[in-house]
Amino acid sequence: MQIKKLIELFEKFLNNNDSLNEQELESLKELWAFYNVKVHLNRLACATFICNTLKKLM
């Protein structure tokens, strides 16, 4: 259940960065993929693809 919540938060971040509150941002803070997309926004398509694939597998 925890991983599904993180994927949902990460996808929410990818779709609309402004919609996350401080607690949600803290939940994502330790994820390397989160940091990577924040620094390199051109990787958005790859990150979205990963989220969609993981959701299909669950």
C-alpha cells in the first residue's frame, strides 16, 4: 500500500507541482526519481511512463 501511495504522490507532482502540500513533498523528498525530475524537468515523459507502467502492474 505504501508504494502505491508514493506513486500517486509522484504522479500528482508530475502533473501539477503546485497541488502538493508540505507533508506530501516531505514524503517524496527521499526518492531519487523525485529529485531527478525536479532537477531535470525534461525527464518528465520518462517519469510519467514509469508511473503509468507501475500502476498497470499493481
